[in-house]
Amino acid sequence: MRPVSMLQMWTALTTMLLLLAAAVAAATGATTHGGCLPSCGGVDIPYPFGIGPGCFREGFEVECINSGPVLAGTPLRVVQLTLDPDESQVMLPIGWQCYNVSDPDDTYKWDYGNTTMNKDGVYRISNTHNMLVVVGCNTVGYVASKRTEGGADANAFNTGCMSYCNNSASAQDGLCDGVGCCHVSIPPGLTDNYFNFREYDHSTMMEYSPCDYAFLVDRNNYTFRRSDLKMNTKRTSPVWLDWAIRGNSSISGDIPSCKQASKTDQYACVSTHSDCVDSTNGPGYNCKCSSGYQGDAYLPNGCTNINECANPAKYSCYGVCSDIEGGYKCDCPAGYQSRYPRTERCTQKFPLAAQISVGAIGGILVLAFLAFFFVLRKEKQRARDFYRKNGGLTLEKARTIKIYTRGDLKPVLKSTNVIGKGGFGEVYKGVVDGVIVAVKKPNGRSVLEKEQFPNEVTILSQVSHKNIVRLLGCCLEVDNPMLVYEFISKGSLEDNLHRADNKELLDLDVRLCILEDSAHGLAYMHSQTHNTILHGDVKPANILLDENFSPKIADFGISRLIAQGKDHTRNIIGDMSYMDPVYLQTGRLTDKSDVYSFGVVILELISRKRATHSDNNSLVRSFLECHQTGESMTELFDKEIATTGDLELLNKLVQIAVECLNLEADQRPSMTDVAGRLVTLHRSRNP
Ligand SMILES: *[C@@H]1O[C@H](CO)[C@@H](O)[C@H](O)[C@H]1NC(C)=O
Ligand SMILES: *[C@@H]1O[C@H](CO)[C@@H](O)[C@H](O)[C@H]1NC(C)=O
Ligand SMILES: *[C@@H]1O[C@H](CO)[C@@H](O)[C@H](O)[C@H]1NC(C)=O
Ligand SMILES: *[C@@H]1O[C@H](CO)[C@@H](O)[C@H](O)[C@H]1NC(C)=O
Ligand SMILES: *[C@@H]1O[C@H](CO)[C@@H](O)[C@H](O)[C@H]1NC(C)=O
């Protein structure tokens, strides 16, 4: 009893499991394909095909019989079933007819290979993969399909070929071209496997060809053998079928194409990332996963992303492959490039030649930069050297004078700012630190006494007298130090006396004041400072006038500074027209040299005539001659002041001048004397 109960239990258990599976299938719905047999006899059964209830779309049922799949309701074995391409390969029966040996004029047995595989209209016989083969001697075989209303052969398709044999030896193995065997292409649209033949007298060939055969077959899967003239009538042949969602033929106008189907709830392409494709063989459509996806487009979420990078054979990439949704990225590694990294090798972005040239250019740039840097440094070094050479450190310590950098003065040193030019150099007018200044820039090679310069400049900078142009500072970063003075508005006495265009009316009082104050300035420099500072180049051009015609003597000591560097005796700097002949002879500049020059200035001021050296000093000589002979000098005086009747005062001025011009330097009065006498003269005029 016990084994029996065991068997019962086992049966119950399996029944329960089957029920459970069915319930799961029902609950999850047909489309999930859950719980359905995925394959049968080694053949994959993808949805919409399926085995068992709920596992297939209507019309796509497959049965698993004797460990092999067959199209439901038929004995037709399925060899292969694929979604992409949408094909299935099945074994179809062949059509044949055989002749009666005793009556070879007539067939007595036949089978036209009719199948009922297409009752739902899912399949079309693939015209691209299959061909019709007719085997037999003296026969015409054809495939008939799509029966239409009409006569005996009323089919939409009737296509076939003829085979003939001269004798038993005519048919050749491997040849299927009309002798014992013929083949022909078939049109698209065939729905049925059904053949027919014309009957011919077989009496002479019953020995070797008692039957005629016709069958559809994979184009690549049939080779004629002469033995096939007597082939087994049970034979089947592999045929490719195109399948599609073709709608329900019992409902007229039902979903024949993508466009219409996509609007219905019967639409089969339910997966995301799926596309609909119209059938190329018959009406209807198929579903495919979109590019970059794979799987079953007929199932929800059936299409999944392809990891292309895992399949480089199919998805080529010469660079770095990275998978993305619906595709993959293929980029060349850093430093490499390719127009199409998927199909063309990545090459180095910069080939060696380019690298070398880039390197070379880079190197040159670096060198150029270094050179520039070096030049800059050198320039700075030069500036520092000049600075030191010109006594910058000494001046720095003295702290009495401003030391300008080249940058400070650069805006001033423009050709449009030039206000004067001379043997010394150029004078620029400009604004530095908010003050209007005159910058004196010496030209040519310097003759300055390097050690002496800072001391002298320091002394000059300490001088503060209302009749001496104030030295504000200097710039030492150049070979020839530039000097920065306060700017005096009305220009030089020379300009005011002799300017052709706009002669200033200078009355005697103004001229007296100019002489008196200039003398004070010179006297101060000669005696009031503990260092005697000589001018060396006293002349109207070096006496500047401010807005009140108050004189300020410029360039104090500069001529001497410049002269000192050179040979003491023979390098005379200064205007020859005002130059002390004693200084010219001895080369020794003394305070009396300035006195001599001042004498010439007096004569020039009262005559308003230029003292010129080139005409043999005629101005000085004229006065001296008149003074010696006692002739009237009225002619020599400037008319402007001579008419006022101050001839006596003018004569006294000439007297002072003549004393200044004494060729015996010792006999000349000192500047202090001159200044004193001028003051007295001035007072006598305006008591
Ligand atoms: C076609 O429609 C009929 C009636 O609606 C139905 O019974 C049949 O199963 C359908 N066939 C297919 C292949 O959908
Ligand atoms: C073959 O033909 C002969 C003569 O007509 C007939 O008697 C015989 O029955 C036929 N054989 C078959 C199998 O039909
Ligand atoms: C093939 O068989 C089916 C079903 O038996 C039948 O309806 C159809 O008419 C047949 N076709 C031909 C051409 O005999
Ligand atoms: C055709 O068959 C006849 C008789 O068997 C033979 O004599 C002849 O040579 C054959 N012709 C060809 C071209 O094979
Ligand atoms: C022809 O088809 C049969 C059945 O599918 C298969 O076994 C055979 O390998 C095929 N031959 C060729 C040459 O494809």
C-alpha cells in the first residue's frame, strides 16, 4: 500500500506545482512571459511565440511534442525561431506524384504537400531564403498559393519549372538546371506549401524516374543527386518563414501596418526602446529593439541596454570604450585623436615632428623670455650702476634732495615738452609730483666729475635764495644725471631782452631790480655759503625771470661741474661772449670770472644789444672805448631808458660794469660790492 500512496502524493505534488505555475502565468499576464517554457528541444521560443496557455500571442502558439517544437495544430517541426531577424525555419513536406508501372501514362499515388500551418496568417514563405525545386524526368512542377475564386488553377501565385531527361544518364549530380532537376525563385507573398504537376508519359523512364517531386527549400540547403529521382516521399525540407503581426484576418482592416497598429491596444511593440517596422513580406509589422538595445520588443521592458564594450568584435572601438544607455562612447585616450575612433585607429595628436617643433618653439620662447629677463636685469643693473656711480648713495644719505627714478621723469621727457635747447642739452617742462618743473637733460658723453658731483649737488640743493633757481632733485639712473629745477614762468632775461616777436617793455627800474637782485644772488653764492660756489657761465640766458620780473639765476655751478671733469686749463665751458679773458688764459675759474661776466650783462641790459664774441666783442669794446675817451655813451644806451634823463644813473652803471670788466681780475670788485653799489644806485633813484 505504501508505494501506492507515495505515488499518489507525488502526483498530487506535481499537480499542485503545475496549477501554481498556471496561476502565476495567469496572474502575471501573457506579456510577462513569466513561467513559460523559454525553449523546447534546444530551440528558443521567444514571445510572441510561446508554449502553453497565456504564453503566446494569438496565432503564435508552439507546441512541444516529443522534445521538439512544432507549429501548434500541425506536425511541422520548428528548427529555429528568431525575433531579429523575424524568421522561423520549419520542416515542410514535399509534394510528389508517382506513375503506375503497368500504366505509366497515369499517376496512381500523390501528395501535394498541403499544410494548414497558416490558418492565422502569421507566416509568409520567405522569398529571399527559399527556392522551389522540381525533381523528375519529364515534368512541370509548380507551387500554387493564395487560392482565389475561379477555375481549377485559380491561385494568386502559380510559379514553377520544367525538368526533362534525354535518357537515364542525362541527370548530373550537383546540377539542378533543367535536366532531372530544376529550380526557380519564388515571389514574396506565398502563404501555402502546396504543389502540383503536369503529367507526362513516363513509360520509357519508369526504371530511373518513377515519380515527380516538388518542394520549397532553403536556397543553400539543397544539392541535387541523381538518386533523388527516386527520393523518399516522406522527406521534409527546411524552409524559412517570415512571420509578422499581421492582424486578425477575421476582422477586416485590422492592424496591417505600424502606423495604424500603434494606435490600438493590440499594438505589439510594448517594450520601451522599441521600434515598429513594417513587414517586407506580406501585410503587418514587426517589433525591434531600438539601436543600442537588445531583447524582446514584444515584452514590456523587454529591450535592455547593450553593453557594447563587452562585444568589441561587433561594436568596434579603437579608443576607450564606455557604455551608455542606448549606445556607447568611444573616445581616443588623452593625447590621441581619430576622426572616427570607432572605425579608425587613434593616432598621437602631436606626431613626433610636431612635438619637436612645438618643443623647439617653446624652447625659443623660454630663451627669448630669459633673454628679455636678462636684458631687463642688465638694464636695472645698469641703472643701479649709474645711480651708484653718480653718487646716489651719498645723495641718499644727505637727504636734502629728491632722487627721481627714470620712471618719474619719463612722462616729462617728450619732444613736445622741450622748452629749451643748448650746448648743455635739452630742457623739458613738465609736471612731476604735482609740481611744474624744468628737467635739464645733458646730452653727449658726460664730463662730470663723478665723486664731486653728489657733493656739489648736495650743496646746491641746500641753497635757498630767492634769486637762485631752486634745484629740486636729480635722476641718477642714467649715464648723465638729469637735474630737476623749479620752473620759472617768464623765461630767460635773454629772451625778454632780445625776443624778436614780443619784446618786453622793461623800464629802468625793472632793469635795475634785475641787476640788483641778480648781483645779490651771485654775491650770496660767492660769499654767504660756507662753500664758495661759482657760476662759471653768467649770462642773460641763465638769468630767469619770474612773473614779477624778479630774476633767478639758473645753472649755478653746473658749468663748473661739467668743466671739472676735463682738463682744467684748456676746456672752457661757457659762453665766450661773457667769458673772463683771464679765465680763458689761465683756465682757473674764480669768483672774479663771474664778476666779469656780470659786467657784460650790465652793458647788455642797458644797451639792449647782444654781447657777441664773434664780432670781436664790439659791445664791450664800444663801452670801454667811450669810457676811456670820455665820449658820450648816449648812443649806446637803449632808447627806451636813455630818454628819461637818467643818463647819470646809466653812466654810473657803466662805471660799475667797466670796473667788473677790468682785465686785472684782482682790481675787479667783488659781487658783494657790486650788489651794494647797485642797491645804493637804486635807492638814490627812489629815495
Ligand atoms: C481573430 O478574431 C477572432 C474574433 O475576434 C478571434 O476569435 C481570434 O482568436 C482572433 N485571431 C487572432 C489570430 O487574433
Ligand atoms: C496499375 O494499372 C493497371 C492497368 O490499368 C491496373 O490494373 C492496376 O490496378 C494499377 N495498379 C494500381 C496500384 O493502381
Ligand atoms: C489544403 O488543405 C486545406 C485544409 O485541409 C484546405 O482547406 C485547402 O483547400 C487545401 N488546399 C489545396 C490547394 O488543396
Ligand atoms: C539521347 O538519347 C538517345 C537514346 O538513349 C541517345 O542515343 C542520344 O545520344 C542521346 N543524346 C544526348 C545528346 O545525350
Ligand atoms: C540543411 O538543413 C538541415 C535541417 O535544418 C540541416 O541539418 C543541414 O545542416 C542543412 N544543410 C546546410 C548545407 O545548410
